[in-house]
Amino acid sequence: MSDPFEGRFAVVPAAYVVLMRGEGSDTEVLLQLRRHTGYMDDHFACGAAGHVEVGETPHAAARREACEELGVDLEELAFLTVMPRTANGAAIDERVDYFFTSRVWTGEPRVVEPEKSGGIRWCALGALDGLPYPVVPHERAVLEALRDGSSAAYTTFGFEEDA
């Protein structure tokens, strides 16, 4: 029996939270260094991110991940962009990512899952090149667009048409 989904775009949805503080050229974002996750270890990433669970909206997943990974309750959550992305054509690499920003939360951001983290740090949006580790490429694209004011509701990453 053949697979009815063969050749179709299989989607793994994820939600990302960009905690922000400051204004203008002083705007900073909270980054977390990935460690022992099996994906992009030793890369900085958005402060909180994770898969959307069955029966959960991306918005709810973003709130859950911020609490689980950073110990904060988001009082504000603004949609930034949705990003279909691909790499290598393998089903595991077919993703749809939902990015949100927040400037208002309760609690002090901290590492809640130390077994998966090399720490957190605030970074000026203009200083991504000065970090001691690279930023996950598709997340960097979103952060650069945020920095440049060119963020759009729909963004793609990794497709031939992006080249």
C-alpha cells in the first residue's frame, strides 16, 4: 500500500517567542544558547520556542513555551510572522514556524531547563554578529527583519525561490 502523503509537504508547527526590551537602536532581545537538544546545539536561538502540541494553537504554544523554558507568564503577545521553511526535503525538515514578540511579562526570565541550555543573554538587535556563537539561521533571518523594520506577516526560508 502506498503512502497517501508521499510527496506532500508534511508540516511540523512550532511557536517562537522573542522577548524584547528597550526602544530604537537600544532594542534588545533575549536569546538562549541551545545545548544537548540534538538540533542546532551551540547556536543562540529565540528565548523560548517549541512544537505546537495536538489541540493547541500556536499562540497558546508560545505562552506555554515561555513559561516552561523561561519561567515567565506573558502579559502581552504580538504576532510577528509565520514562516514556512524547508531543508533537505526530509519530512522532519518541513516546518511552519509562528513567531511572536512580547515586551510585557510577569517573572524574571531564567533558564528553567538547564539540561537543554547553555544560558540566556540579552543582545542588542544590532549586535548579532558580535555573539560568541552563531544564531540559528532561520531565527536570525526573523531577528534581522525585526531589526531592519522589514518584518512581514509571511516569510519563507530555505526554498529555492528564497535564493
